[in-house]
Amino acid sequence: MGVIALTYHDLLLSAVLVLLLAAVSIALSLGIAQGLLIAGVRTVVQLLLVGQVLKVLFENASLTWVVLMALVMLAVATREVGARQTNPMSGLWGIGLNAGALFVSSFGVTVLALFVVLKPQPWYMPQYAVPLLGMLLGNAMTAIALGLDRLTSAAVRQRNQIEARLALGHPWRRAMTDIQRDSVHVALVPIVNAMAAAGVVSLPGMMTGQILAGIPPLEAVKYQIVIMFLIAGASGLGALSAIYLGARRLFDDRQRLRLERLRADDPRG
């Protein structure tokens, strides 16, 4: 069975659902109509643009262009991690933390998958490298943002308790143990839920897309299992490294809590 080609008319028909939801929001005064419509327009524009970019990239496979594409994706993901936090780290240190955690986790797992699991020839073949990196970056971005947001928000809320522990002689690691553990838990909830529900409650997007494209179901399942495990690894590594480094950044060499290192109007909450 061949791929069913979609027309722009089909896209407009599917967009009716978003317009309907926006209309309901306006009628009920939910206040989400504008954000929903802007997100819908961004989705169309961004995906059409990236579709053209990928078309050119696939036709002119080059390590240089793949690396440039990957760096652009990393830059956008880094910005999104900071934008999704209530009290992000301030200055270049915060940007470096977000970018470093994303790079180590997503790029590391992507390279591992290309060399050890998928083994395309050449190894940087954009049909494999770019979509794989995109999936890992997107999920790691969510995990890191959730984990850091919980970490910094809890540090602001529990400032008095943390400083009381420090006053009793506890090192910063012990003073932050419960908060770090809770932050890791929150960061990994999405991927854990996705793996637990895969195939029972929902069919993951990549698997569904491959089946719709005519790939045999069992082959699509194999790819989806590999992708889910890679996403779990990237999300876990990214969240753990970001949360540890973020917690360390909240304290100076004298074991003092330094909430002024967060970008907030009032670090004392």
C-alpha cells in the first residue's frame, strides 16, 4: 500500500478543529484562543519551512550541513528550556547549563545510536540523524525544563528550611537531597508515562507515521521500541546532569544558598 498524499485542502480541513477550539475558548472566556491560534500558525509555518530545509538537506547530504542544522536545533532547544522555567538561572551560566545538558544527553545518545544501533552509511545520513536528534532534543528539553523548574521553585519556596539545614552543619548536597530527588521524579514522569502507555493506551507518533507510510507493523514496532529507549536515556541523562549542576550553582564555596543567581524579581520569593 502506497502513501496517501495529503493536499493543502486536507490541511485546512484539519485546522477546523483548532479554529473550533478557539471559538469555544472565546465563548467560555477561557483566555487561550489567542495563544492557540498563534501556536497553530507557528506550527504550519515552522513545519513547512523545516520541510523545505530537510528536502534540500536530504538531496545534498553533507556532514557540514547536518552539523549546522543540529546546532540550530540545539540553540532553539536551549532557549525553550530557559523560557519554560519560572526561576531560570541568570546570565551565561544559565544558558551554558541548559545547552550543556542538552548537548551531552541528546547529541551523545544520537551519536551512540547512529554508530551502534542504526548504523546508516554514511553515519551522518540526514534521513536518520536529523529526525532522531530532533526527537531526543525535544524530549530531553521537556525533561530538563521540568526538572530545573521544580528544583529552583522548590529552592525559593523552601529557602528557610534549606538555610536551617546549612546552619546545622549539613553540606549543600544533603540540604538539597529531597528537592533533587523530587525534581528528577518530575522530570522523568512524561517519558515513564509514555513508555507505560505505549501500545496499550496510545500508539506512539513515529510508529503511527511509519504504519501510515506503509511500513510493516512489526518493523515499525521495532523502531519505536529503540526510539523510546533512546528517549528515556537522553531524558534521564539530561535531567540528572542539569539538576545536579543546577543545585550546585545555587551554593557558593562557603556552602551559602545564593538565590540571587536565579533570574527573578525577588529571589526570596
